[in-house]
Amino acid sequence: MILCNRELHTALDARRIIITPEPQPRQPLVAGGHCPFDTHSVDLRLSDEISVPKAGGLTTIDLTRPGNVAQHLQNNSESLRLSDAQPYLLQANQFILGKTLERVELPWDPECEVCLAARIEGKSSRARFGLLIHFTAPTVHPGFRGTLTLEMINLGPWPLLLRPGLPIAQLIVEEVRGCPYPNPSQFQGQTSAAGLAGNAQA
């Protein structure tokens, strides 16, 4: 079952899902005003960090032996900080990694009968210019905590300006029946666009 905006508010209040900072306002303050909570999703924003693959970096990647994906990406990418005065110009057919400004947690009680999972998806207002926000791997598993990495590519014909704080994606939250056993991914606790956790960043 996908949670509607009212159910999302209830889940946030009960700390079944934690989004930091919490998107505001919960309802439009004026008619037609922006509210990050749509009928069954909540907008997430682009942080000020992106990771741009270095030209001449890795030449071949053997996906049967990925090793530490985040560390490979960190070692072969340039980390950039964005600002309103210094946005990033994403060229046509260019691929970069970004991350959400918000940190997302999906805690669960080991004795629970129902817990929460989520999917991060693009926004049609961005997709219509050719911006692909998060492709092939949108799942946010129960128990995850961290920022969400955005695998972005510009498939349109125009360069696109990316600024920090831009509403970039939407999170769709759904219930999972039963209580899973823990199986954290290698990206658990990630705080960098490449996927490294906390002080593991180079």
C-alpha cells in the first residue's frame, strides 16, 4: 500500500519514517503555493554536492567483481560544491552523481508486522527537459538511513543548470508486510554522492 500525504504526515509524526530536514510546509500556505507533499509522494531537494566522473579515469569496470563501489567512484570522480552563484551546467548526454539534501531513515521494530520501504523517482517537470534523476535502482529498503544518491543523466538536447535546493526527485513510501531480517546494503549510512558513509570519505 502506498501512503498518501495524510498517511505520510502520520508516519513522520510516529517516526516510522524520518526525513531530515523535514520538508515544509505540509500543506500549501496559499492557494497555488508550493507544497512538497503531493497526493502520495514528497519532494526531495538536490544538495550542494555532486560527483563528476574524471576523464581518463576507470577504463573498464568488471561488474562481476565490483568490490567497494563507493570507493571506486570516489577515487575516479571529482567532488564539486554547488551554490546559487556557482550552479553546475549538466551537458547533454553527461552523467553525474548527486545526492539529496535530505537524510532519510526507515527504522523498524524487529517485532513489527508491517514496516516501511520507499522508492525515489524523478519529477515530470524535470524529465520533460530530458533530465533522468534516478534510474534502474529506485528502492529504499526498510532499515536504510542516509542521504539518497541520484544517478543523473541529461538525455535532452539542452544544457541544464543544477542549483542546490532544487526540488529534484520525489519519494514514494509504501508498506511492507511482515518483518524482514536485517540485510544492510554497502551504501548504508551514506553521506556522499559516491555512496561513502560519514568519515569514510576521502
